[in-house]
Amino acid sequence: MKNLLGKIVSLELGIVSSATEKVKGVVEELIKQGQVGEGEAKKVIDSLVKLGEKNKEEIKKYVGKMIADTLHGLDIPTRKELQKLNKDLEELKKGLKKTKRGA
């Protein structure tokens, strides 16, 4: 399941990256045709790259929340919960050993 979710994240990020590259290509074509100046094109590309980076972060957050919600819905314990259970178990074992020694 973890592998599948990783592939989903990679796909989402690939889509954003691909879109950014396509926009760069269009802007470069506009420069060649003389419809856009190089300075203006650089500003547009920079703006789009920043937007793409922002979208990547939003996608990561969304996918992370989706994964957490899915795991919660499946009633799968988190690492933190498992660590607490292990700690509690160790404390119970220690208490049981003390009880056996006292008996």
C-alpha cells in the first residue's frame, strides 16, 4: 500500500512538473515569434515556477492527509501508537516479573 501511495504522489508531482515545462516551451516559442520580450518571459516563467512549487507542497499535504485519513478509516495504528503499546507492554512485563519474585 505504501508503494502505491508513493506512486500516486510521484504521479501528482510529475503532472505539475510536466505542466511547468510545457508552459516554458510556449513562452520560449512566443519569444522566438517576437510576441513577448525576454524580460517579460522570464518574469512569467519565474511566476509559474513559484506557482508550481506552491502546488507541489499543497499536493504533498493533500496526499498526506488522504493517506492519514485512509489509515485511520482502516483502523491501522500509527507508529506512535505502536510505540506506546510496546512501552506499556514492557512496563507490564516488568510488573509481572516483580510480582513473580514477590510470590
